[in-house]
Amino acid sequence: MKVLIVVDMQRDFVDGSLGTPEAAAIVRGVAEKISGWEGDICVTQDTHGPDYLETREGALLPVPHCLRGTEGWRLAPEVESALAGKDRVRVFAKSAFGSRELAAALVEQSEEIEALELVGLCTDICVLSNALLLQAFLPETPITVDAACCAGVTPKSHRNALDALRGCQVQIVNGPEAGQ
């Protein structure tokens, strides 16, 4: 089975407190990928509490975002709609860039998994972190990142992250970065 991993397609990263035009531009493509996906889908949601600014991340990025239960924590509406019609969806709340719970769940299924594909936000933070975490836990499983369905904090950091992923044997598809 192939597993689609949708990383942090939340309102705060699309058009909220940390949103960018590049993030907003990938929402439709991510929703279309979800709608056409035949297989399991795992979704991560960046999840913080009211003490966010007191955490290490909050000290380094003092912008409250993805606070559990807020509108900014929810998935982008188009992504939410695309997921609503799917049977095999698991959601993983995560307080760090990479999701240990996602990795553990996929390790439990490793015998069944043929490949993993990641899409979402932000290429240079959470997509990168989750791809490398999964690479460490499932080293024989092919991992792909769809560049056209990802966006970084900036276009340059997106390209840099794709280069780093490529260097770690993650296949990059779609977009000008594919195959380089």
C-alpha cells in the first residue's frame, strides 16, 4: 500500500498568522491529490497550547499559531472537504516539527507499506522533519515529496529543503526541482 502524508495544511500556515501566498497557492493541488488518492492518508496537525510562547519553539518563533481548538488550528477548508470523503484517514496532532506518533504508527504497518508520499507545509520545517524522521524509521521504504504540493517559509527555503531532501535519497516529483 502507498500512504499519503499531508503535513500541517492548517489555516494558520495558509492564510493565518504564518500564512504566505505560496502556501495558499498549493491548497487546491493538495486537495486534488487527496481526492484522487487510493489508499491510506495520514494527516499531521501542528498543535500548541496556551503556553506556546513559554516553550522553546515559542521563544524562537514568538508568533502564536495552531493553538488547539482555534480556527487557525483547523485544516484549510478545501483540504478538510477532500478528506471528508475518504475512509482511511488518520490524524496526528504534534507539538514538534516531526511526529514521533506518525513514525511509530507507520513502523507498525511497515510490512504493508510500499511507499510514502509527503505534501504540505512548510517544506523547510515540518515536511523536511517528517520525511527525514520517516527515512530513519523506515530506511527501506521509498519516500517521495511532491514539490508542487509543498511550500516553504520562502521560495528560497523551499528550494533549499528540496535539495536537502534529495541529498537524503528522498525522491522529488513535480515542479522544476524534480529530478535534479
